[in-house]
Amino acid sequence: MSNRDIAATLAKGLDVLACFERRGQTLSMPDLVESSGFDRATVRRLCLTLEHCGYIERRGRGFGLAPRVLALAGGYLGHLAVGRRVQPVLRNAAEALDMEVALATRDRMQAIYVDRAAPASARVTLGLSVGSTLPLLHTAVGRMLLARSGPDVLARALDALGDVQHTEASEMAPDALRGKIDEARGQGYCIARNEFEPGAAGIAVPVGALGDAPFVLSTTASVNRFDDAAALDRVLDVLRHASISIGRIGEQP
């Protein structure tokens, strides 16, 4: 797409809106200037426009997201039949495992939670909710998504690796990361331990057709939970059955 086809002002406004995802609930003007990289006058005009359109609201001396942003997410989730069809499947899987279960997809160079369910007794949770994001290279969710994406996506993810190390166990060697993703593709599931959150391990499996985008199901447990072969098989069995059910939902008209 040619740059002449892009509305630059709209793109900047969306960049300002995205700052709230990265920085928190209420942001001051200096916060938004720093996060967006735009000058103060530009940020002020964009914020006033977003406020006028109902997407952000004033909170003291700053701004926060307004409820209207949920309407956009609701349209997306409704298209996937999340509340009516997907959520019951996740709840059943979460109860069967007594663990948090989440459905995620890829949003550019990050993984994003589309839906989740967790029993009240879940022992390990990362405190994530619908809309929460995770890195692609250092989580089971992200690696499984990369395993289901094209080689160009993996190449971009590795090129953007940088030097952000979430924990001491985060794998930072591109060749080793590529190997882990190839392994996940071959075995049909992915496990990542300690690489994003110390003491936690994630496991993810691919989901069937939900449009053209890749989706995965995942759960999180204490770091040694999946060391026992029987425990691992049990988790994989529940996740795979849930994955098949969700995939069938995606195939329905």
C-alpha cells in the first residue's frame, strides 16, 4: 500500500490511542508525548479529537480510555462468537484442569488474549485478561503462534528481538529461538518455562479454523507442573479437545 493511501493524521491518532495499552489507565500530556514521540501540540489536538469522538475521557489532569473502546472489541469478539460459544468451552477446560485457560491470537508482533476462563481455585495466574498482550518469542503462546505463522513473520520477530530479557532464563539466541519454534511446530504443542515469569511455565496448542488468523489455547502452571509425563498428557488432552471444539465453531456459518 502506498503511503499516499494512508491518512497520516488518523494513523497518529491511533498511535496515541495505543499509548494507553502500553502505559496504563490514566496518562498525562507529558506521558503521552513521551510514549507517542509526537510534539505536545500534536498530542493535544489528537487527544481533543479522540475525546470529542468518545474514545478517551478526561481524568483529573490526564486522560483515560472511555467505555466506547469496548464497542470495537465487542464487534470483534462477537464475530468469533466468543461469549456464546467459545467461553463455555474454555470454562469446561478450566474446570477440568483446575487451571486458567486462554484463547490467544497474534496482533502484529505480540500475542493478545481474546478470551480466558479460570476457576476460583486456580493456583497460578499471570493476572492477564481479555486484551492483555504477551511477547511472541518468550512465551508458549507466542511461540505456538509463530509456529503457525509464515516464515516472514518469524523473521520479523527475530529481527525485533533486541535486548529485552524478561527473566534470567529468557532465551536470547536467535538460532535457539528458531529451533524451539520449529520444535513446537513439529510436536504440535509448546512449553516455555521461566522465560517470561519466574516460577511459571506455559503450555500452548494450536486451534483449528477461526478465519485466516492463527489462534492457540494455553494454560499456565508452576514451573515443574509439566515435568511429570502423565500430568503433561492430561493437560494436552484437555487442551486439544477444547481446541477441536473451538475449531468446529469457527467452521460453522
